[in-house]
Amino acid sequence: MGPEDQIIKDELFVLGQEVVEIKCNPPLKRTRDDGSILILIAEEWEPVHPYKNLKLKNGTMVSIDIELLDKHGKSFMPSSIGSAGGSIRADFNPEISKQTRIQTIRLKSSSIITVKRIIWHNFNPL
């Protein structure tokens, strides 16, 4: 079974130190073994070990905070943040069960970046 993606937001917006809340309609649910958030940004960047940060082409170090909330307000934080095919990938497995329905994504960044797209990515690892 191949990956399954759900586009959450497909328009430019600026992310900085203020929390941005994105409502998920329909709610997000895991349909494969792994569930991740993919974030595509306009700036050129590279991951920085231990993969909780990224470095912009201009040398600015950026950390991104990502939190998912279910319909009961339970909070889920990523187990890792890294790079996947040019996207920032935040992994939430195995913490989020297939029964959980995510209704809100909260994002903030230590420096201003421009987000182009956010995707809920479900896949089965090889």
C-alpha cells in the first residue's frame, strides 16, 4: 500500500515566534503505520544535527515547534524533526493511534520563514 497524503494548507503564510493555529477539517487520522507532518518552506535550507533545527542559506539557524491537538485537547509532540525530499518532516509515530483524530496544528518558529504548504503524510516504512 502506497503513501497517502492530505493537504492541510496550500497557501503562503509567514511563520515566526507567534503561535499559528491551523484547524484540520476534516480531522487528520493515521491510515498507515507512520503519520508525519511535511512542511515546505520558500527559503533554501538544510537540516542540522540532531535534526530538530534547520539552517537557512543565509546562515540563520531556525527551530520549529510543532504540536498536534486531538478533539479532547490532548497534545502530541513530534518524536523527531528532519528532512524528507526537500520538506521538513515531523514524525509522530507511534504516539498517535489510528483512532485519534487531530483537529488542530500549532506551529511557531524561532526565526521568520515562509511556509508554502503543509501536508499530513501517511506511509508504511519498508
